[in-house]
Amino acid sequence: MVFGSFERLLALRYLRSRRQEGFISVIAGFSLLGIALGVATLIIVMAVMNGFRQELLSRILGVNGHMTVYSNQGEMSDFQSIADQIRSVEGVQLVTPQIQGQVIVTAGDRAVGAAVRGVAPEDLEDRETISGNVMEGSLEDYLDGEGLLVGSRMAQTLHKQPDDTLTLLSPRGSETAVGTVPRMKGYPIAGTFEVGMYEYDNSFIYMPLELAQVFFRLPDAVNAIEVFVDNPDSVWEVRQEIAAVLGNDYRYVDWQQANSSFFNAIQVERNVMFIILSLIILVAAFNILSGQYMLVKGKGRDIAILRTMGATQGMILRIFFMSGASIGLLGTIAGVILGIVFTDNIQTIQGWVEQLFGTAVFNPEVYFLSTLPAERDPTEVLQVVLMALGISFLAPLLPAWQAGRLDPVEALRYE
């Protein structure tokens, strides 16, 4: 126990070099700073990537559902029977028959494209992602089957608000004696919704199912049935069971198929970022290695004196190992604290940066989300800590081993 305390005290003493050894202290300081920044950056980037994926996943699945069933004939007149069969499958949480269509929305001299979802009022009320995010107006008019729910950014673009009228223009027109005439009809805006994802807030319109059936000329029919399951990751198994119940007359598209390239790209980017940012810690570890070599070289006389006083090779090795490893340990602790504080206050920091530079650092038109998300995974934080400590503890081993093998006679002879 006495020797252990002595070794720790001497290792810490070597971290506070004298004036003539100030360069070693500078290297140690930069090594500690490098490890702290590397660990903090890894934690922050991994948290942002996780938050980005989770936010996108929750919004995409909250709006589009986990799986969509289409008929090979195009429309489903017996959709209630089909919906009941799907509900009988274990693992199915919610079934929403609907009409999906594309329209052109006009308001004055402005026109934009939009995706229309014709959903029964009682079904939309169960969709918390939409019904729980009505920003202006009221959901009551929609529930009464008398108005539209419009994405908030689309309403801003068209300079429209609740109780105003939107004109919908269907690309599939009506055949007349003079040719094809586009179908056009105006509908009042019941309210606006905002799910926090730019693409949906800017291009989606929800219409009561009966109005959509009239507008798209699908009387008593739908062209899609959205399915929500208990566990999105097990959607493939549920899809197989639904296919076994309904047969081969239907087409099934789950969220993994529809968004596979998108989420695969996020995963690849996440892995590449982890590898690249890990190099920061590796560079800092090389600084520890070089600093410890210089320390051993400058402390040859001290090592020789310690050896002549009875210190063993193991004691010398532990002294210099603790001296180098403590840099990595302190840097890792500082990095973890910095990373946690940063991710916990990332929205506030984003606001400060935007006010300071007068520009948006997280443009929702580019990144699809209106706020910068961050979600720490304790397992990933632990992996970063173990990796940083592992590299930091390996770096001083070789210089410490060299110090332990130093011959005291040779060291004193050349001093």
C-alpha cells in the first residue's frame, strides 16, 4: 500500500514538469485536450445521428404508417372487409383505409403540388402525429367532414389560414365533348398541422374520406390501406401473415422497403463518422506516446536513483504508466462531461450560434426537420469511453516498459 501511494504521488509529480521540461507539459496538455475533444465530439455526433434517425423514423412512420396495402386492381370497394381481415392478424395495432392522390393546389396567383390523403375523421383522430399537432384552426370541422387539414408550411407559402378556401386541381380530368377538362373544386381549411418534418408540413393535405371519394371519383372505395404494427422492427413478420390472409391479389410495401436507401445512407454515414472522429483520439494517444518517451529520456537520472534505492522494475513501469494513463483518464472524463452537457443543451447552443452569426445552422428545407435532435445511447457512450481508455492506456505502455528496463549504471554514466 505504501509503495502504491508513492508510485501515484511520483507519477502525478512527473505530470507537473519543471521549467526546463515545460515542453513535455505542453505535449501532455495538448494530449489531454485532444482526447477530451475527441471523446466529446464522438458523443455529440453519435447523439445527433441517433436523434436524427429517431426523429425521422417517428415522423415518417407517424405520417405514412408501417405498411401500406394496395390492390392490383387499383381500387378496393370492399375495403371494410379487407381492413377487418388485417385487424385479425396478431401484432396489428391500427388499420386506416384511405385514398391517396396527387393534386395541384391553387390560391390566387400561387400554385403548388400536394399529396392528398383521404382519411375518415375517426381514423385521423387516432393518428396522434397529425391530430395532436394541429397548430391553427380546429380539428372539429374536419371531424364533421367539412374541411381540410393543411401542412403549416404549405399554408404559409399560399398565404392561407383557417376558414380560407383552397382550390384543388386533379391532373386526372373529366372527358367532355371538347376534350379532357381538369377537375377543380374549392374546400375550406379546417386547420393547419405541423409534424416538424419539412417535407410533410409543406406538401401534405388531409381530406375527409367521403369528400376524397367524390373528388377522386372512387365512390364507396379506397385505393390504399395503411397498417400500424406494435413493433416497427417486426413489420416483415406481420407483413407475411397479412399476405397469407389476403392472398396474392394485393401489393404490400413496408417502411423498410420504402425508406431503405435513406436509412442505410444514415447508417453508413454514422459508421464513417465514428471511424473518422476516432482518429482524433488516436492522434492524441500518439502525443501521449511521444511525451512519455521524452519524459523517460529526461528522467534517466531519477530512474537510476530510484533503482539504487530499491525500486523494482515493476515500480518504475507503474510510475510511468500511471503518468501517461492519467492523461487519458482525465481527458476521457472531461470529454464525457463536455459531451453530455453539450447534448443536453444542444437546442440552446443552436439558438446562440444562429443569433451570433445571423444564419440558420440547421435549415429545415435541407435536413427535413425543424429542430436539431440529439438522443444519447448509454451503450454507445460506454463504447466511446472504453475505446478512449483502451487507446490511452496502451499508448504509455511501451515508454513505461522501456523505463523499467533502464540500466541504472548506464543511466548515471551518461548523465
